Amino acid sequence: MKKVLFAAVAVLALASCKKDYTCECKLGDLTYDDTIKNVTLKEATDKCNNSGSVLGVDYKCNVNVFK
């Protein structure tokens, strides 16, 4: 139980740190990367994670944490 609690605290501590994240978007066969600077993981996720369709071509954007 102590290990689970320690892991949860570690994840929360890392998630609240402000740092730079990469937002990776894929539009069909194209890939585009953008840097979101000095934000928490939650803020980066809110700004970046989305998907949809433009002129019949699907796109999907996700935060790439380990890049």
C-alpha cells in the first residue's frame, strides 16, 4: 500500500511541474510538432489533445511527454 501511495504522490508532483511539452498533430500522412512552453501537463493536455476532420481528412493531436 505504501508503494502505491508513493507512486501516486510522485506522479502528482511531476504533473504539477511547469515545463515544455511537445504537441504532435497528425493530419492524414503529415505530422506537425509544436512546443508548448512553461505549462503543467494538464494545461498542455487541455491545449493540445483534440481530434476531428478538416475537408474530409482526419486529424489527431496529442501531448508527447517523452520527446
